Amino acid sequence: MKILFVYTLARAAIFAAVFGLLWVILYRQVEWNSVSVLYTALIAMVISAVIAMLALRSLRDKLALEIAERSARTKHAFEARRAAEDSQPD
């Protein structure tokens, strides 16, 4: 699940960069309190989600493929255990 860590780290880095950029841009125009920080974080979340959708497509595809393969292996192992259990005499 290394790819999950890389993808999550990339998403967090994009969010931090967008939040920092918004903070720098709005530093003098906004009186900073908890509400303005929350709004800035929400705006940064939306912008970073759009950027991540476009910029991290290859990582997301690799992650989806890894999750699908892991799911298939788990399902196959479950079916094999079920078949072994069903073939045992009572």
C-alpha cells in the first residue's frame, strides 16, 4: 500500500500549498480569526481537490488498480477457503 501513502502525501502537499498561497494572497485584506481560517481552508480544499483530480490522475489510477488487485486476491482466497470448508466431511 505504498502507493496509498504516496497519493495521500501528494494530496496533503497540494492542500498545504494552496492553503499557504491563499494565506499569502489574503494576508493583508482579511482580519484573521477562526472563521476566516476555516473559510480559507474550505476554499483551499475545493481548489486542491480540482488540482488533484487533474494532476494526480496517474497516481489515482495506480492506486485503483492496486486496490482492485488486492480485492480480487482476497475474494479468491475467501472462495478457496469456502470451497475447502465445503469439501470437508461433517
